[in-house]
Amino acid sequence: MSDANLATLLVLISAFMHASWNAVVKSSSDRVSSMAVVDGVAFLVALAALPLVPLPTLEVWGVIALSTVVNLFYRYFLLRAYQFGDFGQVYPLVRGLPPLLVVVFAALWLGEWLPWLGIAGVVVLSLGVLSLLQVTQAWRAPRNALAAGVCVALYTVIDAHGVRSAEGVLRYLVYFTLVLSVPIPLFAAWQRGPALRRHVRQYGGVSVFGGLTYCAAYGLVLWAMTMDNVAKIAALRESSVIIGAVIAALLFKEPFGRRRLIAAAAVTTGIVLIKWAN
């Protein structure tokens, strides 16, 4: 299997995992506690893997610090968006905008340019995702979701640079996860206290699943970014939106109608165009 095809396979597996852990966060009545437990599990996984990897260089530590700041803003905006909006409204916006922005960011920062057919595929895929937007008069959810989407595009390019500079996916992933997974559990312990402990007792198993899929999903994406164009990886990853729409219909009883079928067709068309651009 070629590197490009392996990267595609890894990203599609990651998309399923990514939609799954987002659903875990959305399904909880206390999303800060849910995110804290997901991060706590990720921290323990990274801690267990620590003896397997050497320390990063100072340059990589700088990238990890920058990515952590952007990721924390992403989590803030994501939680705010889920507070005000449905899973089916928030998730398409958070995931539909980044592929378009990553095309620009990757070209400017990494010097990676997509051929025109690839750009067309990204545009079709993103429009398919954005077509799922449920327009309402309340703009607090879309505004926060769009801000989260910008953060996703930024940390995608930052982490692509970081994992390549670290010369090893596991090396970057372990130390990045250790740093990123600390702030929200600490905040939740301070802010939630007894509520966090009740959440662990009630939803611990589901949150552990979310933490494991979160680690695995991003590890696969980082691995894929070492083998193929970052903009292509970012776009293919957003097939998770279609999976998210299925989850929304099955778990949250949100309607799955003609719009989502059309969006699925557009996303599939975009993926095909992106692959043709290899």
C-alpha cells in the first residue's frame, strides 16, 4: 500500500473515532466534567508511554506550547457551542470550516500546495459539511462553533509542523498529550468539585472510552500528516461529520433527512476528487 493510500485509511479510521469522542462530550449533562475525564484518561495513556520516547527538542517544546494554547481556546469555544446548540448544528460548523483554512495556512506556513483538483475536492467537501448547518435566530452556538473551527485549522498546521520536527509521531503525541491534558481536569476539579466525582462514578466508563478514542484518533491523524499533504489530511478527516450525523440521529434523536443525504454525497464526491488529485 502506498503512503498516500495508507494515510487515507488512517484518517478515515480516525474520523470515526473523532465523531465518537465528540458524541461522548455532547451526551453528558456536565460537559466540562466529561471533557476533564476524557483528558484525564488521555494523560494516563501518555504517561504510560513516556518511557518509550526521548525528550523533544526546544523547538518542538515551543510548538507544543503554541498548540496547547490554541487547543485550549478550541475546547472553550467547543464547550460553549455545545451549551447553546445541538450536536447536529455545532459539529458541522466546527469541522466544515477548517479544511478551507488549512489549504491557506499549509501553503503559507508549510509551503504545501494542493493541485486545483484537490482544492476543488476540499471546497466540495467543506460545502457539503456546511450545508448541514441548521440556521436559527440564536447565533451564540454558530459564533462559538466558527471560532472553534478556526482554532482547529490553526492547531492542525501547528501540529503538522511539530510532528515533522519531532521526527516521530509517538514522540510528539506523548509529550503534547501530557501538556494538553492537564489544564481542564485541574479546572474541573477546582470548579466542579463533588460534581466531578459524581460524574466519574456515573459516566466513568463512557468517558474512558472517549479518552481512548481521542488519543487514538489524533495519533492516527498525526501519523497520516507525516505521509501526505496536510490540507488533504485535514479535508479527509472531516468525513467524521457524516459519521457524526448518524450518531446524532441514533443517539440524540436528531432528524436525518434529505439534507444529510445530500451532504453525505457531497463529502463523498470531495473525497474522490481529493484522491484523484494524488
